[in-house]
Amino acid sequence: MRVSAIVPAAGLGLRLGAKIKKLYLKLSGKPILFYTLMVFEKTKFIDEIICAVSPRDIDYCHKNMVKKFNFKKVKLVPGGKTRFQSVRNALKNISPESDIVVIHDGARPFLKKGLLKKSVETAKKFGGACVAVPVKNTVKIVDKRLDIIDSPLRSTLWEAQTPQCFRVSVIKDAYKKAKNNKIFTDDSSVVEAINGKVKIIEGAESNIKITTKTDLAVARIMLKNLNIVD
């Protein structure tokens, strides 16, 4: 079985409010993206890593990431203006021999190998797998005036994370049939749009996505005090 990893990393990270792009901000002296890529680089059953970055950043990322840290599996490809466009372009660049593709946010640097392995095994068996955690707080659905119109049953709600893993045939078919005018915020929703089935795998609270300044502060504490990257 051949497994490819896709890491969409073309976003600007505007919500963080930093002067440089989010994924190049440092954690203990290394860029956030370094930790994300290194998990896949060190995992034996991952055969290749397709990292979609902004076209303007390809030379920079090659010099300051791939070459500097001696990544052997990483191939850089141009990303798009949206996550959907970046993943779709990356899918065109995976090996034709790949059976399973793992899609993981560039801003989630603390993925554990055990969770990655379980995701791949589940996708192989069921066709699709999405790492998620149960919602802990009550969620409210509101209208444009911010009036509450519903309170969905909390036991049915899960917060999606990544990795999200799929048989290559499943995810390529979903992206091919996806409507360009629809906003997709993750890959399982693309598969769901063509009535595909995706199995939930319980993730980890440590598998955070760095989006805000608070997230960055938490990540620095985690990296300093916990054995997150193994």
C-alpha cells in the first residue's frame, strides 16, 4: 500500500496578525511548518509529501525549509487562493501508484504518529476517515440578528480536525465533481457532497490548529513542556 500526504500551506494566516506568514513563525527556533512536515518525513509508511504553498513562496520554502532541514519526501507545488484549490492542485501531483492520501493542515504541528496510523488504516477499510473531537460546550445556531434559533444535541456534534484520509479514488472523484461555487472548509465535506461516507476517529486535544495569538502561545508552552513531537 502506497500512502501520500498532502499538506495545504498556502494560506496567509491573517487572523494571527503577524508580519510574516503564519506557518513560517518560529516555535523553539523552527518554523511551525517544520514540525508538521517532520511528522510525515519520519513516518515510514508515508511515501511522499505534497506541500501546497503560495506560488510566490516556492523558492523561499525550498531554500528555508526543504533544503535547510533536508526533507527527502517533500515536493512543493503551487497552492491556490482557497484551501479547496490548494488540495485539488496537490491531488493532481500525487504519485499515480498511491492508494491512500492523508490531508493534514500545515498549522497542526502536533500530530501523533499513532493517530496518523489509525487514520490511514480506517480510510483503507471504509474509504474515508476524519479525525475529530467531541464538542464540549453547548452550541447555538443563530440568525443574522444573533437571535438563537436552535440548540443542537451536543452528543451528536464533533469538531473536525485533520488528518482526514481517503482512498485516492474516493477523494479524487469528490474533488472532480465538487461545485466550484460552494465553500468547502475541509475535505470530508467535499466527499459528503457526493454522498460519500466518512468515518469519525476520535482525535486529541493536543492536535491544535494554530490560528490566533492565543493558539501560538499555547503551542509554545506545549512544545516546551510536553513530548508532543516524537
